[in-house]
Amino acid sequence: MKISLTDAPAAYDEVNIEIRQVLVNQDEDAEEPDDNGEDNDNGEEDGDEKDNGWYSILDDSMTVNLLDYQHGATLELGETELEAGQYNQIRLILGDNNTIVIDGETYALTTPSAQQSGYKLLVNANVEEDQVYELVIDFDASQSIVETGNGNYILKPVLRTVDLEEQASISGKVLPIEAEPFVYAIVGQDTVGTQPDNEGNFKLVGLEDVTYNVSFNPTNDSYADSLVEGIELEEGEEFEFEETIELESKGALN
């Protein structure tokens, strides 16, 4: 199994997160890893089974700026050999070295004590013999940070897992750049968002085989929202808009 990390955009300069461990277990109801995710002192190597059936994908702590991994870019967290079978729980364990940078100022991101045992993600990962199962953790920075006032910020991660081999995507280009839009794929109450790069290119990944509406919402108030309805995706389809989406200025609509 190989696990990577990606991020949805957020209106910050940096969102720096310390990732201590990534663990996997076949049992979705498995007990928490021993010692809040610390290695057992039993000489086992990465990938060997730990107490309660946990296998380690990542054991070396790293601090990453989530905003470096947008627009479909990913950071490989690690990989390990597993016995063939169904794996149903991923555990992401974070450290305390988490910060946010806003207008050049750095603020600490505190983590609720209830989450010291890590963040539980339920998956349906069918690991087959002699095959590599690739899974991406989508860490939504924009929804994961809570401002409490007086310059205090709390980290409450909003996470989802994406099997890129089975999931579909929507990509394209939206202009003008100065509209600075967010792009959302919407179905019912579920939303997947991103923000275009410096050339207007965007890609929404981890989408289901359903029908989406795609909303373009400028952060520049001089431009109007736009909506493209009824994009029907098949499993694993990589849908791409054939033409550039051109957002209109509100002045042109009057």
C-alpha cells in the first residue's frame, strides 16, 4: 500500500502540519495504536505488524506545508508491504508542531487533546497480491482551521480518502486570472473544491461516478458566479472542459 497527501486550497500563506505517523489496520473497529501511535519497542521494522493489528506506512515525523500540494499535486507519505486482504482503517497521527501563516505572521495551531490518538479514516482498500494499492488523503485546510479570536487558531482536520484508480476527476481552465475564483464540484450536500493555478488551470480529484454541477465562485467582487450543470461522470473518468470557462464582470451584465 502506498499513501500520499493532497490539499484543497485555503486563503492562508502557509498551513504547516507535523505528521508523525500513518498506520493501517484491517479492522475498522481496531483499538487505538499503543502509546498514542508510538513505535512498540520490539525491534519490528516498518511494515511489520504492531499490537492490535496495526501496520506502519510512515514512522518518520515530517512537517509539510499543505498549500504546496494543491491542484492534484501530491506528497508521498510512505509505502509498505501488506498481506493480501481488505484493509478498513487508516490512522493519521499528528504532532504539536503545527502553525499557520497569515499576512506574513505565524500563529500556533493547537490540536484538541481528544485527537492525540490520531484521526481515524474508514476505507475499503482491497490489497491484492503483487499489486500496489494507492490511496490519497485529501486534507482540506480551508475547513480544518477554526479561529477562536485574539490570534488563536485550532486545528480540527477535515479529511477524506481518495482511491485515484477508481475515482473520477474534472479539469479545465477558467479566466480571467484576476477573478481569483474557487471551483466546486457539487452533488447534493457534498462539495469538492479547489482553486486554479497561476494560469487558470484546475483539477478536481476524487469524484464519484455521479452527476455534478460545477460552480465557479470569484473572490474578486467585480466578477459574477458561474454554474455548469449536469456533468455526468463514469467510474475513473477524467473529464476535461473542452473550452476555457470565461467569467463575466458584473459591469458587463448590467
